[in-house]
Amino acid sequence: MNQVTSQPPILEVKNLRTYFDTPRGELRAVDDVSFTVHAGECLGIIGESGSGKTVSCLSVMGLIDAPGRIVSGEILFMGRDLRRLSPAEMEEIRGSGISMIFQDPLTSLNPVFTVERQMTDVIRRHRRCSQKEARQQAIERLAQVGVPAPEERMGQYPFQLSGGLRQRVMIAMALSCEPKLVIADEPTTALDVSIQAQILDLLQDLKAQLNFALIFVSHDLGVIANLSDRVIIMYAGKALEHAPTETVFTAPAHPYTYGLLRSAPSLSSDRRNPLNPIEGVLPDLTHLPPGCPFEPRCNRRTAECAAAMPALVSHGPEHLLACHHPLTNGPKGS
């Protein structure tokens, strides 16, 4: 895995807050989240559904529409604050500087356009080249991501492709203009296990070849363990733990992180060795408690946890933690 270098990060997010106005009140989908990612590095983001993973990524892409809004924070891409750019300037960055691989390629690809039309439109938009040049670049990119007979696939529509091929086309489109940052939002969720493994291997190989920064969003702990260099654990819009991947999986310090690891299925899971789910549900994001949002579900909670949200502070080398009562010795300290 790649080690963080002394070079400036490709992306630096500082104190990001993204809220949504709803009839029930203000929903704090992302609440004071900060992170960085460097060239050649993979940052994994883990959390239950509704934890703010995808909204964080859409905020970076500038794709938050009403009733959502970015309330505060900085999103620095190669030193430029994306929040200060005009819509036209953001359009230039999307695709060429930052690209995104979405969860379901069947709904992300346009069903009425061929693969060729969709890929060449992107390339011509950012590369300012001829249709012939764009077509050749598209074929080369399809071949690079392992699409068989790429010339033939260029004339096909998304519904004519298998799920694995559709996702490879999405990856080819995302990489067609050689972006510095790729955001993958649960790109393997809709695929079967064997195809999922192929896509993950492909992303790993391409990252090594092209040296782009990768943000990988997932609820699958196994995927994150194998792919990422560092991990952010999100819950109810907040980052509760941020550490190197090995630290998260061998010595988790937040009770929520530990709960996620214990609840993951394994080959030994059966009636005699059942799963250990985290009791309770996510809090209502429109009426968050004043303290730690995980407090109602935590077996280490005290009055202090209910009264005040702990700050995200250093808990060791490259390890940040927001918890009043951390697991001092990993799982054994629970």
C-alpha cells in the first residue's frame, strides 16, 4: 500500500458541513468532517447507510442540489477551493480533474446512447480533440480496463452489456481524461462476488499505473481492508475515527468501529456462532442529541457522552479519535 508522502495532498477537506432543509427541520448529513488524500493513495470511508459517506463525496464534486447546501468548510483540490469556483469552472474540473464512479452503472449510464457516444462526448469536452481522436482514446481506455473486443462494445447500448462490463465502462469513462482524483461510491455493491473481486483488482492496478488519488466508499469491511491505506469511520454525519487501515482493523479505539468489526460476517458465522449486531438504530439527523451521536447505542456511555460531543483529537501516530472513553487496548479493552 502507498505511504503518505511529503507532497501536498491532491484533496484537502476542512470542516465540511452539508445540511438539507426538510419539513421536519435541518438535516445535518455531513457535520464538521475533515480529511486529506494524496496521489497514489486510497482513502476508505466506512459507515452504515445514512452516515454521510456519499453526501461527503457529492459535496466534493459540487453535486449537492436543493434542498441541500454546503453550509461551511473548505474543499481544496490541488490548492484551489472548489467552493469558490463558478459552475463553469466546476464543469471543467469534473471529469478532467475529479471523476466519480457511481454505485449502479445501469442507472448512471444513459440508456439511449451508445458507449461510443457517452465516452467520446466526455473526451471531446475536456480534450478538445476530433471525433476520430476521441474514439481512438475511448477504445484504448476500454481495452485498458479489460473490456473484451472494445471496438465492438463501442457500438452497444448499456442494456446490452453485463453488470461487470457496464462497471468497466464506467471506470473507463471516469479515467478517460486522466483525473488526479477518482471517487468510487460503492462501485461493486450491485455485482456478484467474482465480478466484484475483478473490479477491485482492476482499480488497484489502475491506481498503481496512473498514480491517481482514490476515495473508496463502502460498507464492506473486507473491501476496505484490502484496498485502502487509511480509513475514516463515519456515523450520523461525523467522523468518529480516522487512522491507517491496519490500525483500524487490529486496534480499533472507538466503540462504534469495534462494533462494526464484530458485526461483520465470517466463514465461522452460523447458528452456534451468530453475528453480533450493534443494537439500536442511527439517530434522527434532524434532531441530533447534544453529545456523541453514538451514545444511545454504546455500552461504554456515561453522562459525559450524553452531554458533549468529544473533539476529534490525536490518539496515536496518524490516529484521530472522537471518543470520551476509547478502547485503550483495541478489542481486549472493550
